[in-house]
Amino acid sequence: MLEHYFLKPDTVDRLRASWIGEPIERYVQWLNEHGYAARNVYRRVPILRQFGSFAQDRGAKSFEDMPAHVEPFVTQWVREHGSRYKEIPRWVEHAARTPVEQMLELILPGFKGKGRSRRTRDPFIDQVPGFFLFLKEERGLKESSVLHYGHYLRVLEAYLEQIGLACLAELTPAILSAFVVQASRNLSKSSVTSLCSTLRVFLRYLHRESLTATDLSGAIDAPRKYQFSDVPRSISWADVRKMLESVDRRSALGKRDYAILLLLVTYGLRAHEVASLTLDDIDWKRERLLVSERKAGHNTAYPLSSAVGEAIIDYIKHGRPQTSERHLFFRAMAPRVPLASSAVSLRVTNYLHKAGIPVGRPGSHTLRHSCVQRLVDAEFSFKAIGDYVGHASPSSTQVYTKVAVEDLREVALGHGEELS
């Protein structure tokens, strides 16, 4: 693979003669398989050679010794290459850290670098080091749930730093109440409910570990959320067409996104259900689409509509990268890895904005709501609709009947006639 990028035999020989020549060659192979441009190889390989020399000069004798030298190498790199900037941009650090950590992840099982993650540490790690272990081991929460706890507790941590409270033992009901009020200004009711739930669990743990004198969880009052209190944020079918027409299907990105949008609005799928689709989930012979491991704990087989099938075929033939991976949708840019659920939702948001369609909290659920609302308007039964979109509870479907959306639109767009 090195010969594919470096034409001079001497260059290839020097790379292979390096004590980390084999890991470098494996990394170049990985870059090629994941669709990285050649310029990335030319830029990153010299950095890896420098890292190898740096680690060896500091006493590294095996690949297992190299992780200990990552931070010193990155620090030296930033000092040498960031000196000309008044404020060192983050890409200077990433230029050295990314290739080194990616290579080590390839050759050392279990190695996990810091990467570009904005989350560098768990909140309150100094005062409450065991809380996130408690969530995982005692409460058995999934990683996604643990991440939500981390998000809300970082908000609390930032607030306490802002008011100058350094010790959790000094927390009071008044401080907690003021925090919830401030944090709630930028959150929906459901998010405030999640915030308060997180705080109660955290405060009970603090008291259990004798980090607070009293159990302050009772001081957290979540807002009342009444059943059917929210109007689903669906859009009209005319707006759906307008959004679909805004997709430029000439590019690989457009072909992928068009297929994703059709899946979301045709079947009312969730973002993670679209991101989890594989080539094996499409039965071309029987014209069926299988969606497995749904939120309600079951699988659903849909008839594959001609429009969705044609969009998927167009993407597979002209947009999907050549890979042995079975996932259906991939990132359009390197690394060519399967698309994440968050990216699916962001693409919907992008096209809603591009089409100029106003909607509160736009995302993949906007299209899910639109699918359900269209079925309700067509007078399908709640049971049939719930089964179709994978609702765990009939109440999830009933909320769509709270308002006659199209009738209200006609009133809003009427000619000012009096209503009796």
C-alpha cells in the first residue's frame, strides 16, 4: 500500500525500516479503506515517523510503550508549531494527536485516545469519582443514558463554578432551585424533566456517600407534564415535498440524504433505526424492509415502496463507498464509517432550513410526526398506526388526535369570517 502513495523506492524503504514501519503501513491501509484523500497520507505519515523517533528517544522499546509518550509528543508539537499564533488554534493539536491515536487504536487492543471529543472528563470527578461507575454497574444504565447524565451534570458544574461554590457539601435547596430556574430557560419541558430526574439521582448518591449532610433530592421539583399537552411538531405534506425537492441528488451526499429522508417520512422511522439499517435488512426479492430492535422491543417488516427502493438503489450504485461493511448508510467524507443517528437528525434539520420550512426543534422526529399525522388524517385506527411506526403505547398515537391540524390551518388561512 505504501507504493500506492510514495513513488520513490527509497522513501518506501525508509518507512519500512523504521521500528514502527509495520504500524505505519497498516495505518495507511486503514486510511485508504476509509476513503481518506491522498493528501492526508502525505501529511500524516511524516508525523507518525516523528512520533516513532520521539518515543524511541524517550525509551520506548515496544508498541505497548508508545501510549505513554503521546501527550509529551503532542505538547512538544503544539509548542513548536503553534508559536506563531497569538492564540493556538485547536487544529494544531489535532494535527499531531489524530494520526498518532488512530494508529495506536489499530495496533493496540483496548487503546482509546482522547480524540476530538469535547468531553474530556466526567463532571465532579474530583469530588464524586464513583458516580458514573455507580450508574453503569449498580443501575445498569446504557452508555447513551450515562452520557445524558454527564451532559446535565456538566451544566450544574458550570453553574456552581459561576457562583463560586466549590464544595458540593455546601449545596442548599435555594441554590438548586435557582439552578433549575436558570437552566430551564433554554430547555423544553421534557428536557427539564430529564434534568430534574438526573439531579435527584445525583443528590441521593451524594447523601448515600455522606458527601452532603441531608438528602436534597426532595428539593427538586420537576414541572408537571400533562398527558397530550404537547402538539406534535409535524409539517404539511406540501412542505414535505418542498423539503425533498431541496435535495441535490446529483451528488453522492444528495443521493444518500434523499434515501434517508424518504425512509423517515414514509415509514415514520426514528433516526437510530435508519442509522442501524444494513444491506441485509432489504429483501429485494420479496420487496420488504426489515426494521429490527425497535424502541418497543419488536421488529417490523414493511413493504418496500418503489420510491424508497429506487432511492436506495441509486445511492448503493452511485453514492455508497465500496466497503465490506454491511451498514447501509455511510459518512460522505472520511473516515467512511457508518452514519450515526445524530447525523441523520442533523441532515433533516439542514434540509428543513434549506427549504425555508419553519418548525420548532427541527430534526428526524419532525418527519416521524408528519408520517403519523398523515395516517391519522387518513383515519387509520390507533392500533394500526401504532404498529406501523413502532409506538410502545397507544397514548403515543392518541396525542395526534388532540387537534385537527388541517382544519386549524384552514381557519388560520381563512378570510376573516366570523365563527359562531
